[in-house]
Amino acid sequence: MLVLTRKLNEKIVIDERIEITVVGIENGKVQLGIEAPQEIEIMRKELLEDVKEENKKAVKNKKLLEELNNIKFKL
Amino acid sequence: MEIMTRDFGRLEIAESDIIIFKSGLPGFENLEEFVLLPLGEESPFIVMQSVDNPDIAFVTVEPGNLIQNYEFEISDKTEKELEIKKVSDVLILNIITLKNEIKKSTANLSAPIVINIEDKLGKQVILDDSRYQVRYKIFAPVEEVAE
């Protein structure tokens, strides 16, 4: 892993097309500005991991299917 | 062709009904082919069954059943990948996670499945939108029946 030190408002460039700027540093939080072409998908990693985990839980539903018909939605 | 399903035993499906997920789903990146099997005529639930792996099936539902004004922007990238030409070809489904105590079941509003139903191409997109949770409780408490 490459580790770089950057100060506020300094940037790094990846592959000459993705630019990441440190736009804020406060109370242990770093705010990043990212400029990238539209085909680059950017998301917080924990969200992706959360969706993976939830998908894995969701396939273990077999025995509960019959009960579904007895339930009303909120709406 | 005949496939084995998790919830309905062996089923005959048309190859033209197979929806291709070119990059699989998060956590199931190697599963690219699914079919949609309605749970029943009256039921809003649709089982999204893997063609390749009988054990992998998701219970899904259209978001209109769950929540009002569910909205998100389909990115240009997704639009291109799924070859979406018109909005009316788009089917949105949300995956349900059933819990042993069924009332505690949730829907993943943060990661809807977007399907181009005309060209049979699908993708689970991830919305980084604080309005929509990965585990949204879907069921109203069942009302007690008055004696």
C-alpha cells in the first residue's frame, strides 16, 4: 500500500484522471473531494461491505416464505 | 430449459427469461444469471432465483409496496451498462431479508436491483443516500383482532 502525507487543500492524482483533494480536516475526520470520470464508481467501503453481508443473509430465507402471505405492509 | 430452484423445485424456464447480471451481485460476484419467479398470483413478492446455483434465491418486492416516493438517479454508467432506452423498460426490485420473527424482516432500500426488463439486463446498484437504509423494517405490527 502506498501511503502519502497531504495537507489541507493538497491533491493526489490517480491514473491522470482521478483527482482527490483534502478539503477538510477536523476532529479526526478527513473530508475528501473526488473528481473522476463518470464511469468510475465511488462509494464508502463499509456500505459495499454492508450490502454484501445483507445479500448473504437474504439468501437464507427458504423456510420463512410461507409466512409472508400473512403479513401486511406498513403502507 | 429445466432448472432446479430453491423454493419451487424443478422448473421449466425459457432461456429468453434469463436476466444477465454481468458483474453478479455484491457478495455473489460469480452468479450472472437469474430468473424472476412470482411467489404467487396474489403475492407482491418475486423470488429472484440463480440459474446456476439452486441454493441462491432472493425474495424481492417492488418498492412501491414498501415506501412512498422512493426515488434515485440511475447513473449514466448504469444506464449504458443495462442498455436502458426508456424508463418503461426499467423494473426496480428491493431484496428482502426475512427474519425468524417475520415481523422484523427488512428490505434493502440502499441497494435496489435495477433491471432492463426488455433486454434482460440487471444490476444491483448501491445508493449512498442517507434516506434509504440497508435494513428497512417493512411490516406494520399486526393488529390485534378484537374479540
